[in-house]
Amino acid sequence: MHLRKCFCVILLLYEGFVACEIGDGRNVWNKFSGSSLPNETQYFQANQFPKSFLWGVGTAAFQTEGALDWNGKGPSIWDHFIHSPDFRYNDASSNSYTLWDKDLEALKYLGVKFYHFSISWPRLFSDGIANVVNVKGLTYYNHLIDSLREEKIEPVVTLYHWDLPLALQLNYGGWKNESLIDIFNDYAAFCFQAFGNRVKYWLTIHNPYLIAWHGYETGIHAPGETADSSAVFKAAHNLIKAHAKVWHTYDRHFRHTQHGFVSLTLGSHWAEPKKGNLNDFTIESCHQSVQAVLGWFGKPVFGDGDYPTVIKQKIKHWMPSFTASEKKYIRGTADFFAFSFGPNNFRPASTFVKYGQPDSLSIRQALNWIKLEYNNPRILIAENGWFTNSNIKTEDTSSIFLIKWFLNEILQAIIHDDVKVFAYTAWSLVDGYEWSYAYSIRRGLFYVDLDSKEKVRVPKTSAIFYKHIIQQHGLPSMEASSTSQFSCDFQWGVSDSVIQVQLTPSSPQFTDPNLYLWNAPRDGGLRKVNGVKLHTRASQCTDFNAVRNRIQMLSRLSVNHYKFALSWSLILPNGDLSVINKEAVYFYQCLIKEMIKRRIKPLVTLYHPTDHHTNMPAPLYQEGGWLNRSTVHAFRDYANLCFKEFGEHVGMWITVNEPNKLSQTYKINSNDTYIAAHNLILAHMMAWHLYDKHYRAYQNGLVSFALHADWAEPANPYLTSHVLAAERVLLFELAWFMDPFFKTGDYPERMLDYLRLKNKQGLSQSAVPSFTADENKAVKFAADFVALNHFTTHLVIHQRQNGSSYEYDRDSILRPDVTWPRSPKGLSVVPWGIRKLLNWIKTRYGNVPIYITANGVDDKTSHNDELRKFYIKNYIKEILVANQHDQVNVRGYYGWKLQDRQYSHFGFFNSPFFESRAKMSALFYSELITNRGVSSEATATTSCKEQEGQELTGCEACTFIIKWKAFLFFGICLLITTTLLITVLFTYVRKRRKPH
């Protein structure tokens, strides 16, 4: 049987695992895959790397040097391999051999501390035998190393990155022949002698797994052999022994004078069980998958000097063995662990054996595995990065995402897991030949037109990003801190959508005059007593369980405001005033009155549609809803009824919740969307003027509307197209509704100009309705405050789109950042986004009063909802910084929402089916409110009562009164009572003494 078939079939069709050595690496999957929810150690690490951490970039000689047959260089196995009809190769490549000075300029631009490059073995020795060196090749590497050191860039040198001299393949059979062990050692010894006084970090062999597996098994790498089933294991065996010998040569002859370090670069994928499928079997499958790749070469060098047991037992017919002396000789032959984690370790699928488990890009978990398996060695990330398609030139946004992802995970491993990563190599410096993928992909930080003569190095956006990372020595923090607190008049609230109405009281016994006996015949039933009638009373607000339960939850949260929505369709089922549901009106009145008694003020929403229900009276919906202008007048009548019935106790009103989202539900074409939005704006305008004219004078309330207001961040901040796309999203989502009310009385001019341009180009047929002169005047400033429902931040990518949809008009696509933690529903947790949003509003509309009327995240945990606690803590912190540091006029915060409903898990309390139990986030939010936005462990806090006392400290008598006010009050009352009593007694005695 062919080895590949045997190897894969045995591993994939596993029928009971063999006994394996017990290794701590298995614990990694339990640690990181046990929970579907992120914890604080998995959040984005906006932090600096350790001070001694080194930043670098790397290349491989064959990929970038070019000059294949110049100045005495001999052919390599890759030179021979790629010059076949199946490959396309540009002999000049990036031509680093002659353009090394341009590479040096690129290194200086990045600001790296080291440059990881490889020496071309056939450039020094054309036939591979270290007897007569090619002087020109030696001069080139001497010049390169000296130039690097002059610029204070440390050279990190790989001796063998896959370009074996062709003569060694033809004469010896390549790495299948153990003669190469000594030949490679002679070559390495020469390099130590020639360059070792200037090179402190040496890597003998780069990713020996890929050399053996693809060179002698799959055949997709040079030398491209597939015939001999045992060749892959012979080659791997000799590569390990060759490395060990080179390490001993350096240790014995060079270390005492050169004081350098020697290792080899090992590469691997990572395997992770599917979500919800974590068990002993899947953990063992993943562990053996990694052992079959990384452990194959890692265990002999970093372990006990021998192969992993799983490989030895399953491939025992082809697997060579080490003698006891060889195990001792090989074990410990590395001064640090050099790790490669990039696309070549994942692509193609035959690169590794998956054991039926999906692969993962979690470098953090891979680093933890190395730590646990090999006794926490010092780790150099010798190769890391990803690729783009060849048509991508400098706008490599995806590369930025993945560099950020990898660096975030590495920093998490350093900070939270105590993994000893001391250096990072971004791969690669410039575009070049990408092995089996030839020129179909690019991996460079610098773009090079490989067909040009000049080979100019143009920094890609990933190079700019990596440069900034190096300058900041870590991942940039978007968050700020504040030690102050919100003012005492700051509104703290919780929000709800349309609340369920209870039309009949929960205590019918108060309206039933009959007397009943319970369980008289011991049947558990009620028996009416005939002839007896009792006095009754009218139902009271406290008779509604729904009201009592809601008030109890609000009291436990310590909020002073509650935002809830009325049901338009319930109050006016016909859509007009012909039928008014008086029971519903009474219930809402009861709720509001009971809130006021508990000093909880209502913020009432007149109309709150949802994704699942329009909440509009059916007759209006059937007539076209918001596409019909008559709905505007119907809404005005509904608003008038609500202001009349509830306005006495309501100080703040929201007319429509998220009209910018509601209008997008009318999406047969973009024109419907814009018509619906236009009518919603007019409806709010009419309701505002109605309140302003007839109710404001004696109700003293405020009226506005609440927008869905997520922040839009350019996916690639170094691309103008992405920056403009993010601005367009904000124009089409927020300014679309805010400019008419808070700025110009009309739609944003830039939005209208963009639509006109698209219409002219034939990419759209959108027509936005116009305001009349009177409407323009009436709309402008017809809102008393800004109300924002903010939940997350999106990355925005520019993409030209052609179609009749409103979403196409923006020419933008929304994406999450891979480093942002996400909730079960995929909601990205990005606290700094809300601060950017608040500052954007202040910049565009001035210092208008702002209320965050909904902010929250879904968390399926029924009790200790850590994700929600983290969310509200950090979002409130950013709002506080915006308020105190940026002077944004934020006046209130409302958490979303009070209670879970069905499949929604946003609540501070569980759903009624779970007896409305408070989650830990409810207690945490209550504590934040008590401390005016600051968690108790963060800093010393001052309560509003204490602050009132501090304002009077200048008056000693006032301070004394405040301190002893309870006793003084009691004393005064006692004095008055005593005085009155004495007066009464004195008067009584005098009257008794008078003669009749």
C-alpha cells in the first residue's frame, strides 16, 4: 500500500486510540474550547509587548534573491523543479541579490530590530561541498550582514530554507541519504566561521516537516518525489540528525567565542474540535494531529530525543528509529524554540493529517501547546503572516486583519498564559516566488512588480500598519480611562420594547361580592356561600401583578428612569380614534403612577416596531403603512391621545424608535425606503409641534426620536476609499435623519450628491423626496435631544454596487474585526466605538444633549453573565470619558434591556418562565449606578449625598448640622413636643384655679 494512503487511512479511520505518552499539551483544548463565551483573557489586548520584545521581518533566499546563475551560483533543486512545463518562474524575482540596498531601505522604513533571511547554500558552494567557496557569494552576504549591523538591525540567519544544491540531489539522492548529515555540517561550520562573529541567532533548517512531506511524499515541493513510500521518513530522520550535529558543532567549537544561539524552525497547523463537540475523543484527535506534524520533529529535539509514540506505533513499518545514544545526542539540541505559523502549514489540505477535526488559526493555543509539551521554552516566531491574491497590490486589508489577529493572540499568550515569546517575524519583506503557488499569491509587506526592471519596493497598507505596531511597541489602545464620576443629575435607566399589557387585575376577589369556602368537602375547590354579599372596592394599580413585578425589578436595578414603549395597535386597534382600548390606557397609567411613587421617571416611546412585528394598527398597515401619507396624520392623532392621557407624569417622550431601521424594511426598492423615511420624519415633526403648541407649557416635557446608531470604522484606515465609505455609512444611517432636525432642515447634501452621481452613472435610480419650504422650516430643530441606541461597531469596506436597493446606494460592506470579541449572536464588543460616535455627533451638530437610550449585548448565561458585565462596564467607561474629557453633553444612559424574552438574551433579569431572577449583571449595574458610573474596585467613589455634604464644608455650622442632622431633628421634635405639652398643662392648671 502506498504510504500516503496507509498513513491517512489509519489516522482518519481510527478504531480505538493506541496508548500515547501523557503530555500536558492535551490540557490546551479544555482551557480554550470549553466555553462558547469569551472571557476577559480573550478580549483584544490593547497593550504593549515586553520591553525586551524584538520586532523583525523575514525572507527566503530562493524566493527573493533572484540571480539564479549569476556570479558563480550553482543550481538548486528548486531551480530545476520549477523550470518544467508545469511552472512559471520569473528568474529575476524581487532581485534582492542586486537590490539589497532597496531591501535595507524597506527595513529601515519599518523600524525592525532584526532581519530574518536565509543563505543560499548553492550561492556559497555550487555543488554543495564546502571546499571552495564562491567569493562573490561570500562577499554578498558579508556586505548584507555588515550593512544590517550598521543600521542596528540584528541578522537572524537560516542556513537551509529548501534550496538544496542540485548536485547533492543528483549525486546522493538528497535528504534520503544520510551522507548529507556531514555535508550539511561542513557547510554550517563554514557559515559559523565566516559570519558568526556578527550573527547571534542561527536557524539550521526551516520547517523540516514540509521539506520531507511535500518533497518526498506529495511531490508538490522540490525535489518532487512520490515513488518511494519510505522516503519521507528517511528524509525526516536525516534532517533531525543533521540539525543535531550542527548544533553540537556550534556548541563545541563556536559558542564560547561567538556567544550565539542555535535552533531550527518548526512549523505547524492547529486543530480544534467543532463547537459543541469537545470531548475526550476529539481532544485526543486534535492532539495527535498536532503531534503528527509539530511533534514529529519537536519531540526528538525538545522532548526525550525520540518520536511521538502515536507515529511510531502507526507507521512502525517505515519509521526509522533512534538508538539510545542518538536520542541522548539529539535531545536538547536547541537554545530556543523557533515557530512557523503561516499558510504553508495549512495549504493544501494534504499538508497535514486532520484526524477528522477542523483546523484553526489560533496561534495562542498552539503556543500554549508548545509551552505545556516542551517545558515552556523561549519562543521566536520565525515566520507569521498570511497571503493575498496576486491581483492585490498595495491595498491588502485582509493582511492587516490577520497580522492584528496573530499579534493579539501572541500578546494574550504572553500576558495571560506566561508563554515566553521574545521575538516576532512578519513574513515576508517583499513579494516573491511562493513555492507551489508560484506567482498566484503575494505575501510581502512591500509590493514589487515582478515583471518590471526597477523592482520598486512600495509599502502596502500592511507595511504601514506593522510600522505603527513597531513604533507603539504593541497593539494600539483605542480606549481611555477616567477617575471622575458622572454628575448627580445624570439619568440612569433601563430600556424595554413594547411591554406586555395586563388588561384585567390579578386580584378579582376585590370586585366579586360573593363569599367562598375553600376545601369544605376536601376536594380542593371553592364553594360559594349563598345569601352572603360582601362590600367590594374598585380595582387598584397594585392589583396588576405585571406592574408589581416590573416595579420590583426596576427597584433592584437602582435606576431612576425606565424607557418603555406603548402599543399603538393595542390602544387604537382601528388606527383612528373610533375605538380606544381604555383597559390598556388604564394599565399604562397604573404603571406610570407606580413608577413615580418609587421615584422612577418614565421615558415613554409612542411607536416601537421590531424585526418581527410592525406594531402598527392593522388597517394602517394594510393601506401601505409608512408609504401612505395618511399614516402621518393617524400617528399625530395617536400622539395627541397619549400626551393627553399620560403626559401629566411623563417628562420625556420618544415618538419613533429607530426610524432609520424601520424605513429599511420597506425594501422593494430604494425609493420605498426613502418615502417611508420621509413620512416618518414628517410624523415626528407633527407630533413635536403638537406637543410644543398644546402641552409643553404645563407638562414641561421633552420630545425626540431614537436612532439605531452603531459606529462605522474604516476597515483599512490607510485607504481613502475605506475612510470615505465609513463616512457614507454614517451619512446614510444617522445624518439622513439627524440633519433635518439638528442642522439644516433638509437631508445631507453629500448624501444627495452621491445619489445624483450614481444615478448619472446608471448605477442607481434612487429618488429622495423633497421637503417643501414650510416643511423645511417646521422640521428644523423639531427635536429636543438626541437619543441613540448603540450596540456595536462595524468595519466598513468600500465596494461599488449596482442595484435598486437602499443598501447598494452606500457602496459599502460591513464586516467585523477578527480580533473583536463577539457575543453568541455575533455582536462585536467594541467599547471605544461609542466614544467615537459621541464625538462625531458633537462635531457635526454642536453640544446638543444626548441620551444613550439603549445599550447592551446578548449573553446566554442565565446567572453569572460575565460578558454583559464586561460590556456595560467598558461602554459606560467610554461614555464617561466622552462626557468628562471630551466635554460631550451626555445626560443619560439606559441599559438594554430589563428582561429576557423568548430567544432574546439581552436582559438583566431572566424571562418570566424562570421567575424573573436577577442576573449578576443586574447587581453589577446597580453598583455602577450607586457609584455614578465607576465600579467599586476601580477608584474611590463619592455618592451624591456625600457630594452635597462636601459643598457645604466651608460652613462649620452647616457641616455640624449635616453630620448630626438625624439627632438634631429628633431633638427639635422632642423640644417642640415637650413645649406643647407644658403649655397645655399650664393652661389647664390655670383654668382649674379660676373661681366660677
